[in-house]
Amino acid sequence: MGVFVFLPLVLPLTAWPIARLAEQHLHPRAATWLLSAVAGVFAVCSTLCLALLMVVGTAQLPGNPLPDGWSDPEVREAVPYDEVAGKAAIPALLSVLAACVRTVWRHQRVRRRAERALAGLPATPVAVLRDELPYAYALPGRRDRVVVSTGMLTGLRPAERRALFAHERAHLARRHHRFLLTVQLAARANPFLRPLRTAVAYTAERWADEEAAQAIGSRRTVALAVGRSALISRGAPVATLAGFAAMGPVPRRVAALLSPAPAGRVWPPVFTAVGLAAWGAAMGTTASALSSANSAVTLFVILHAATPV
């Protein structure tokens, strides 16, 4: 295994350049898919790395239920600084698992609360709540719905209301909550992935902005709706529920909508800043996957040889 077992913990740093450049130079759809996939792979690899280190660390603890051969010097030699790294991985992995479970639990709790708030209302695609607080968000579930308050509708003009509904329908149709939850869990698994979480929160909103502009046929109207709703909105109840004005810097979204529509390019040209950053992230992701796979196979072979027959 050698030092390769530690690479998945630090290789997410290779994705920092693309996290910034993708939201500026790629179509929001492509940027959301790319950054979410990169974050997911990095998170799985770094978690597997911690799990491998924890096996070695746990085998050194007295009274553990693992085979005695797993604590032999030959096994510990496979992990550099096994005395420190192996034992430090135990609380680190437990913290990661606890943070991910807490994130999923919070996400589900908010969705259940939102669904209970709609109890008794007609089962229509749009749920209007009589509430002076202005907010609007997409609520995915067995029956996808757009939730909007009367306070939000009162503050928007008719054309801007159409933009709001088109924006929220885009969130539901493209399943943006899955991308948001993926990068949130990835950021919990490895703090180096937090810039990707921030970037996807922005690109998912930009993606919905572009879909809304195409649906109603006016980029300016969507820009006005985004700006006006941001001034009065309280946003979505949680970051994994996509809200009309909750995610991403609003001035940048408005500026993007007042500019020409982005090109639908899936992958940027190689010899550009964003192209080099994308290839750097791709190579970092590949190296992380290969390193974690090599470490897992190596440790499996070593532990198999050290296990008494």
C-alpha cells in the first residue's frame, strides 16, 4: 500500500480549480454533472481509505474481535506510520459516518415536515400556502410539488411568477436535490470537497435559471424574477431543497441571465484554463480511484495471508 493509501485523502485538492472555473465557463448542466460526479468519486475513495486504515488501527487495539494475525508486524508494515495513522483513522471514520447520517436524517426530516405542512391541500403540482413570509421551493417526493407562499406571489408580477414556477419545475424535472445531497455528503466525507459543494449549489440554480428562461422565452424576465425574489425571499427551508433565490450569489445569476445564453458544450477545449482544470480534476479522480483500489486489493491479500486457516 505505501503512501498510496493516503493519496485519496488529499487528491480532492486537484478539483479546486475546476470548482471555480466550471461555474464560469461551462454550461450549468455540464458543470453540475461534472462537479457532482467528481465529488462523489473523491468522497467514496477517501472514505475507503479511512476504512482501510481503520482496519489496521483496530487490529492493534487490545481485546478487538479481529484475528490475531491482523496485528502482526507484516500487516502493519503495509501502512506507513501505522501506529498513528491506523488509530487516528478510527475516530475520523466514525466522525464521517456520523456526519453523513446526520445530513441524510436532517434532509429527510425537513422533507417530512414540508409534506406535513401540505396535508389537507389539494394534490396539485403547485401548493400555495397562505403565509405572509415570502418563499418558494421544489419539494421532491412521491408526488413532486412546487411550494410557494402567498407572500412570494404577492411580491412578483405575473410574468415573474411564470418564471418562478418554470424555475422550480426545472429543479424537480432535473432532480437537482440529488446533486445537492451528493455534494453535501461528499463535503462531510472530506472537507477538501467543500468548494465543490458551494459550486454545485450555484450551478444547480443557474441550470434551473436557464431552463426557466428557455421555457418562458425571456432571459430578462427570469433575471428580474430572481433579483426581486431575492430581495423579499427567506429561501428554501434546507439546502437540499432547491429554492428559487436561496442558492448561489444572486448578482452573478442575474448578470449571467442578462448575458447571452451559455454554449451547450459538454467538455471544454483542452488548451484553455477551464480545459486544463477539467483534465486535472479528471486525472486526480482517476488517481484517487486507482490508489484506493490498489490499497484495498493489497490489504485484502495481506490480511488473507495473515488469517489463520
